[in-house]
Amino acid sequence: MKLNTIIYEKRDAFAYITFNRPKVLNAINREMLDDLARITDDLRRDEGIRAIIVTGAGKAFIAGADIAAMRDFTAAEGREFNLYVQQQINNLENLPVPVICAINGYALGGGLELALACDIRIIAQDAKIGLPEVALGIFPGGGGTQRLPRLINNGYAKYYIYTGEHIPAQRAYELGIVQEVTGSGDLTGRAQEIADKIAKQGPIAVRMAKRVINEGANLGLRPSIVFDSEAYATTFATEDRITGMTAFLNKTKANFQNR
Ligand code: CO8
């Protein structure tokens, strides 16, 4: 797969997505969205992948959508680009296996919005995140107005969206936006440790858990519980369920077969 704006690698049971336009702090343009679409399309079909790690090349994660490209858009082009951003962020969110976002530097605007669609976020101690779009006369249109208030206290979400203030790593952790702060040099290693741990679990169980959590979030409690029990029954019918429970009782490690 030839990509110009993203480095895409697979090793063992893992996929690595590295946004790679470092001269503009990995700002998102149409080409990057095209590349991301091809990657998510590939990942949706790959049953061997157990976890995905997303990060940025150079000193930023993603400093937002490409302002230079957006400035000259007509209103119609702006709307079309916005829908394309949302679609690709949704595609990332809906990948069947967990996506770990390793925030290595600025994750701003569309960059944070993309990070919010990942399953787990960890951040380097010197990184900063934020939704500064109001300074540009727009607001966070990549899903940030919806995902951030669902993740953290509504008042804090509004504070950061209305002021556009950057959020330092430690504060992002206190607010619950990220799950862990690491030393700058430890970020990718820690992301890999989390991925390794996920890969040791029952693969069908992890995929199903992700589906139930994500789909359930869009439903009311009662339908989501029904959906949950149907998915649970599917998992209970797998060979992996027998393998996992037998390994526990035999005090051995489960060798899951993904079936
Ligand atoms: N777009 C285009 N170029 C960018 C962007 C960006 N978002 N961010 C940085 N760059 C460029 C700079 O222009 C600069 O280029 P050059 O070297 O040619 O001058 C280069 O990257 C390095 O940046 P700085 O010199 O500014 O680096 P600093 O370390 O001084 O500052 C900051 C880093 C604080 C990250 C600063 O670059 C900044 O504030 N960037 C913009 C952040 C921002 O406003 N992001 C929101 C963008 S809008 C958005 O994301 C909308 C999402 C909604 C999705 C729907 C789309 C319609």
C-alpha cells in the first residue's frame, strides 16, 4: 500500500499507524484522510491483528486539521471536508480491535478529536492537548463537541471548548481524558506493553467487548443490556471460552485459537 502522509506497519499481531507530515505538525489534509481510509479498510479485514497503536512522527501527534488548506475552502468544500473528517474518525473508532493512542506532542483540534475516538489514550508528560478551533472562527467539528462531554464533566468540556485553552498532560490525566502520563521516552514502549497485554486475552472476547461498549454507548440502558447479553451468548459459545476457563482451572496459560 503506497501512502504519502501516514506510516503504516504491521508486526506480529499489531498494527502501527504513524501520522507523518512533521513539517506541519502532522496537520490533517485530504490526502491524509484518503490514506487513513485505506488503512482502516485494510484493518477491518485483518483477523490477525489484536491491537493498533496510533502516534505522530516528530514533535507533534496532530496539531489539527490543515488550516492552510481549509482557509481557502468554499463553505460547501468546508462542509464536505468536515464530513470526510468525521467519517474517517468514525472508521477508526469502529475498528474491531482496541486502538491505543500514544500522544507524543500536541494533539489539537482534529488531532484531539481523532484521539478521542481511540479506545485508550496515553500521553507523554510534555505533550499538550486541546480544542482551540474557536480561535479560528469555527468550533470542534470532528466530533469533539460530542465525544469530550461524554468522556468528562460537561462543565470542563465546555470550559476547554469555549476558551480553546491547551490542556497539559497531567491535567488531561486528572480530567480523565487520558489514562496514563508517561516519560517522553517511555511512550511507545508503554503503548506496546498495553497492546501486548490485550493480545494475551481471548481475541473474540476483546473484540466483542469493544463492540458492546461502543454500540451500547449509542443506545439507552435497556436496549444496550439486551444487546450485551446477545453478544455475551456468542462469546460463551466459542471454543476460546472453554480454552480460557480450562487454562484457569489447570493453572496454565490459555492458548486461544480465535474461534
Ligand atoms: N495546519 C496547518 N499548519 C500547521 C498547523 C495546522 N493545524 N499547525 C501547525 N502548522 C504548521 C505551522 O504553520 C508551521 O509551519 P511553518 O514552519 O511553515 O511556519 C509548522 O507547522 C510548525 O508550527 P509552529 O511554528 O506554529 O510550531 P510551534 O511549536 O510554535 O507551535 C502549535 C505549535 C501551538 C501547535 C501551533 O502550531 C498551533 O497553534 N497550531 C494550530 C493548532 C490549531 O489551531 N489546531 C486546530 C486546527 S482546526 C481543526 O483541527 C478543525 C478540526 C475540525 C474537523 C473538521 C474540519 C472541517
